[in-house]
Amino acid sequence: MLYLNESWRPEEGGELQVFNRENDSEVCAQVVPEAGRIAVFLSEEIPHEVLPAHRTRHSVACWFRQDEVPLPL
């Protein structure tokens, strides 16, 4: 996730909240969506959510995926 939000203020919310994968009620990190900040994590394995934002929030998300394909015999 690459954030594109100039002059983001704490009262505007919109943080990415990341949880402990063994205890999904334990918050491990909160990432403020400030311009130029990057968050990289395994989204399929790490519980996370985006908190409500009180202004328009801009970001670019990219997912990399590897599917296992059976080899021909």
C-alpha cells in the first residue's frame, strides 16, 4: 500500500490497523496514511482493517500472488 495523502492529520482517521496473526484482537501496528508511506504485508495471512476516514483517502494497492500449478507428468 502506497499512501498519497498530503498533510494528513490524526483527527482525519483512516489508519491501517494490523493485528497479531495468533491473536486477532491484539493490534500490532497502526499506519497513518501519510503521503509517501508504504505498508507491505501478507494480506491473506495478516488480519487487518482500515479505520473510518473523515476525508477522502488516496492510496495505491498492489497484490502479488503465486498460484501453484501442477507440473505435467
